[in-house]
Amino acid sequence: KKKAAIIIMAVEKQTLMQHILRCDYEACRQYLMNLEQAVVLEQNLQMLQTFIGHRCDGNRNILHACVSVCFPTSNKETKEEEEA
């Protein structure tokens, strides 16, 4: 009487979250411009729902990810700022 469990993980590709976590400003801007065009033209309203539903580790959303990557990694001044 042996029992087994099967676990299946379905991972959804999230393009905007990847760009945010990599701090790729240009790719984020392009994605948001495409999203805006799709919503204005009412071509793909599901794209907006997908955007709102983006999550990453710890169930963080897009805003949480933006805040986590926007602060400096250390509080030390750079050499250029010290010389100025």
C-alpha cells in the first residue's frame, strides 16, 4: 500500500516582470507603449488583465518589484560624488 504524489507546475511567461527585474528601462517602456496602444484601440483587453496579474517570488506584483530594484545596493558615496 504505497502512495505517490504527482506535482505539476505550470509556469506562465511574464515578459514585463523579466524586464523590471533586469532594470531594462527601454524594454519596459516599449512593453507599456504596446499595452497602451492595445487598450486604446481595444484590440486586446486580455493583455491588460495579464499585466495586472503579473506576480513574482513571494506573490509580489509589478509595483513591489519596481521598488525592490530601484534603491541603491549600498549607502556609500561613489568616487565621483566625493570628488564633486
